[in-house]
Amino acid sequence: MSDQLAGQDQCAERLRAAIRCIDGKWKLPILASLHRNGTLRFSELERAIPGVTQKMLTQHLRELEEDGIVHRIVHSQVPPKVEYLLTGKGLALQPVFASLHDWVG
């Protein structure tokens, strides 16, 4: 395999990995809400995304956290307070989303 083809394969794999990080019915609405509003509590995210179940919101937030896109802050109080915000990696997606928005026109 030529170096050029190997480079293309590597680039394609990196793009697939990046897309997997944001793939999922609720991930883009989660990211949009956090971009728009900054730090949000779980219940605020739930209200901001009509139709999402607690289970799916929790699952997608965990995946986004594992991928380093969202940061979770747990405040030790009663009742428990959990907040979510975008990491630097998550904030770096904003121009990517803006470009995609312009691209679909």
C-alpha cells in the first residue's frame, strides 16, 4: 500500500472516531444546549431537550464525558447537585458545527 493510501486510511479512521464521539440521537441537542447555556444541571438539560428520557440523557452524558467533551461536577449536598459543562475539547466543536450548519445551508 502506498504512503498516500495509508495516510488516507488513517485520516478516514480518525474522522470515523471523531464522528462516533458525537453520534447519537441526543448528543447534538445536549451539546447545543451546553454551547448555548453554559453550565447546566441535569434537570435543566432534561427540560431543554424535549423527548429525551432520563436513561438516554444519562447514557449520552456519560459517553460525552468518557470522550472528554463534557465535564461532570458533583456537589456533595442534599439533594445531590450535578452540573455539566463543555470541556475545551467540547468548546472546540463550536466552529465545526457552525461550518456544518453553513455547509447544509
